[in-house]
Amino acid sequence: MRKMPFYTAIKAGILRWKAKKVFDAWCLMQEDGDYTMWMEKTICPKTNEQLGYFHAVIVPTAFNQIKEFAGEGEWVDGKKRFPTIGFMVKDKYKEIPMTEEVVVSLLKQVWATNNGCEVKSKADMSIEECSDLIEISKQWCERYLGCKFPKLEEKETNQ
């Protein structure tokens, strides 16, 4: 039988179903018999606001600063210049085009190095880890790229 998640919450020592009708419908499809349920605490996923800020503010700001450093759009030897990132693979130097996806990977690597852990997918990050990714990314971009990010208070007063 395939594992099926059913979401509940415990508040003041009382178990409360988040979608009891879904659980009841699933039970109707099962054969009569004895079943065991396992419970584990769920880590809150990151918020859409966090992901939006990361992908709409931090990543484009860093990417645009990298493009500015690389002189994107300038013509060199008859070719238009695009930013690239270079690295060694099996004793050979490789260059790949710098894209926003590469910037995301770079910032996740910075976060992982700072925390002494493996690179994680944002899908697997908790709210706290995503907040940490945002803060570390901002600090790194400000320090190494010279990026300037608006403070939330400034943003609100400009609207």
C-alpha cells in the first residue's frame, strides 16, 4: 500500500484534522482490516513571499551586476560579449554562459558553504533555511558584487 499523507495539527494537546473529508474518503476506498498510522512533525515550507523576493529581487540584481562587470553587450573581436563562468573539469578549463539559473546555483552553494552542509533544493528548505538563504545571499552580493538592495521600509514608503 502506498503511503498517503494526511495533514493534522495538534493545538492545546488536541489533534485536529486539516482536511477530515479527505481522510474519510480515503478510508472508504480501503478494505476492512487493521491499519497503523505514523505521525511525524511537519516542517513548514518556505513562503511564496520568500521565493518571490529571492527570484524577483536578489537573483536579478546579482545577475545584472555580473553582466555589468562582464561588459555584456560590448563587441569584442566581432562577437557580442556575454558573461561566462569558468571552472576546471578533469584538468580542462570549461566556460559556461552566466544565466539566472547559474546565479541561483551559485547563491545556494554560498549558503551551503556558510552553513557547512550540502546544497539543498529550495523545495526541501524550511522557512528558516529559506530566510537564511536570502540573508546570506544579500550579504554576499553586497560584499562581493556591490549590489544594493532596498530596505523593506524604503520600499513601502515609495509606494
